[in-house]
Amino acid sequence: MIEFKIFKKSKKSGSRLGILKTAHGEVETPSLVPVATQAVVKTLTSEEASAAKCQILIANTFHLHVRGVDKIVAAPTQGRGSGLHNFMNWQQPLMTDSGGFQVFSLGFGHDFNIGKIGYFSKNGKIIIDKNSQPKKVKITSQGVYFRSPINGRELFIEPKESIKIQESLGADIIFAFDECTPPFSTRAYIEQVVKRTNEWAKICINTKKSFQSLFGIVQGSKYQDLRTVSAKYINSIGFDGFGIGGDLGESKGDTKKILNWTLPHLDESKPRHLLGIGKIEDMENIIKSGIDTFDCTVPTHYGRRGIAFTNVGKLDLNKSIFLKDKKPIDKNCDCFVCQNYKRNYITHLIKAGEITVMRLLTFHNLHFFNTYVEKIREKIKNNQI
């Protein structure tokens, strides 16, 4: 089980400093939680992820399950409780999601090419109504039918199954199975999701037998009263912490409003995790709202595509102009990439199609993001935010 201690609350905002203690070490909060979908931060070893200042990672229950990893790491031949930590040689704190995000991403997200914050189709707004069903996922009151992206086999995941998979994986923090709401849904659809997610949450609590900490997920989309209903219920049934899930409005301003509606109804002594949000420009605002941890693929996703984050903005190192640039990616960065390699070399590797460049940029971006959050923690400490 986790222990969470808040040792400073801001007088200027909702931000707070804390320590999240797990069986595999401590996390200083607020903290970024980098994504290790397949039990790996793409292109990096676990040792490199740690060297890039990652304190805690989140792995993907659905994608590990379809590859049978839950059975591999729970197998008697590997020792009881060996779990993901030993499997991936990561002896620091670890989360697993529930598979609820894939209900959205492989469903309506895939159908309409939409994400968690307001996107538009070519034909204008997408409206998802109470009787809507995605093309490749079937959502029922009992659980969700998927097709395996590996072999096309039908999979059925429901709350009990999600918890059992996560218990086999053995992360320190696991999440209740939910339906991540799609943007541009009618109120009737969101009411249905909140009801279903709340019912599944209770099943998850009753199913869990392990010493892992279980977080409940708040839904409700852009509707204040539905966020309130969901938050109050999730808060009342005994979770160890909370995830703020689903779509988060049609703008960053909407995200702030949703957090302001939700967080006051959650036990402030327990950690709050924002699911799937963490762009560099979002971080300070979500932390000021009172979020303790948040996961995001941006530093790794952009790194693999030749984009580096710096103190003066993003650099697109795919551009040939950087072949003549002998400066480090960021002169103020002390990561090993910036200390040893220049922009012209990085761009050369991109142009040459060398895969090493993905490792270098991923490491730099993660180090940069984690350092950025360190600086926010210092601002809270110094009463600046």
C-alpha cells in the first residue's frame, strides 16, 4: 500500500508538495509519470529512464494483456510476485492503467480521430449519442468487447478481469476499470458512462485482494453536475487515490474548470492523478489546480519524431538548417545528450535514418520535462505559485 504525505500547501493556488511512498521507493510530488506502454519507455532502458530523472512510470494493462505479459510475470517459474518490476528491471514505483483508455482510443477515438481535448472532424463537431457504439469496440453494462490488435482475437475485459490482470502485473498503484468518455458526446451518453463507471468502480474495490493501492476514476466530461456526482461517489467508497479521467473539454480553459469542479469533492489527503495530460505548457496550470501526478506521452512521442524541447521552445531537428548548428540542443541542460552532442550531429542522424537519434532525443526530452517539474516544485516551496 502507498502512504501519501502533504508537507506544504500553497497559499496562492491549489498546488501542494508531497511524498508518495510505495514498496518500491518514494516519489516527490507533483510529478510527471512517463508512459511505459509495453513495460518500456520507448527507445530507453529502465536504467536510462531512471537517469533521465523519471521517478515513476505507468504501463498499459491492455497492451500487456494482449501479449500475455500478465501470465508471464505471474508464472510460478519466475517466483510469486515477480511482476513487472523484475520483468522490466525497474525497481522504482510503477502504475498500471485499467484498460479504460483503450475503450476510447480503440473505439470512438479511432473512429473519429479524436483525442481527450476538443478535436474537430473535417465535417464539424462529432456527436456521440446514448445509443452510439464504436465500430471496433462493443461497450456493454458488464464490460467491453475488443479485438486484439495482435491477432484479431475477441477479448472481453470487465472490472474483475481488469483488476486480476493488474494484480498479476504487480504495479504499486492500479486503476479501476472505467470508460474514458469521448469528446462531443451528448449529455445522455455521459450520464450513461458515469453510471456505468461508478458501478464498475464498486466491483473493482470488491474484487481487489492484493496489497496494491487502487485509484478510482472520476468521469463526467464537461458537465459540472455529472463531474460532481462522479467525484462524490468515487470519493465515498474507499479508494486509495483518484484519477481524473475522460475528455477534458474543448480547450485548456475547460480543463481548468473541470479540475476546479472535481477536486474539492475528493479527499485532499489522498493523491490525485490526471490521466493522459501533461504538455509542457499545461504542467504549471494543472499543478496549480491541485494535481499531484500526471502521465503524458509527449516527451517520448516528440523525441522519436525529431522534436526537442528547450528553454526557448521546441526545436524541429529534422530541418536541414541545423546541420550547420554546433550548439547543444539546450545550453542550459545538463543531460548527457546536451553535454556530449551537438545539434548538427542530431540532425545528421535523423537525415541518415539512424535509430540512435530516437534514444538521444527521448532521453533529453524526458530529462527536460522532469527538470521542468522539479522547478515547479521549487516554486511551490518558495511560495511563488
